[in-house]
Amino acid sequence: MELEVGSIVTGKITGITKFGAFVTLAPGKSGLVHISEIANSYVNDIREHLTEGQEVTVKIIGLDDNGRINLSIKAALPQPAAAARPVRSEAPRRTPSPPPPFAERPPAGSDISFEDKLKRFMQDSDSKISGLRQYADKKGSRRRGR
């Protein structure tokens, strides 16, 4: 069996670690599916998605000089229709500016969807974290200069 990057093969999971799962593809040939390549959603515990001895369909996403084979389960899955992205022009990317810290908020009793609440929380959180990082970078650079 010739293994090439981009080919889709089936294999059997022989071991599970906290960072990925080892898959035997052919006698004497095995590869690793990294935790980030298991599912399209966030994977906290690999054992919630895979078990040892399970047959899986994987796509070969990399071969290196040391003979290691990098595999992906999510790349072997059919892509959902909603995941199709429009083609972008080659315009330069701009990073969005964070919202003002005290943005106008709707009244507490209004009906806001969970997704909107989560989006607002993530924006506020990102803004606070970036401010803290800037403060820490300024504070740390003064100390190093002495």
C-alpha cells in the first residue's frame, strides 16, 4: 500500500494519548491524528470521540523525513454546506477595532439570544485581555532596561 499526502484510507486506533490517537494503517505503518484534527468542534477529551480498536477513516495530511505520518479525521469527513466560505478578494486585511469599554447595552430584561450574549462577552473579554497584555508589556520593558 503506497501512502501519499491527500489520500483517504481506513485504519484502526491502537493507542490514545492526551495529545492525539495513533492509527495503524497497514502492517508496519501507523500515524498520529493530533487532537486538533479529530473533529470540527473543540475536543477536550479524546476518549469522548474515539476508542481503542475503533475503525476510522483518515486523510493523510503530511509525511516527514523521519517516516512519521500525520493524519486527520475531520479532513476525511464531508464538508458541511454551511462551512462553504465566499471567495475573498486580495484586499489587505484590517483588524477590527474593539468596542468601547462602556458600550450602550440593552436593558437587562430584554430578550437577547444566547449567541448574542456570548458574542458580547467574548468581545468584552478580548478587549480586557489585550489591555492587560499591553500594560504588562510596558511594565516588563521598563524593568528590563535597568
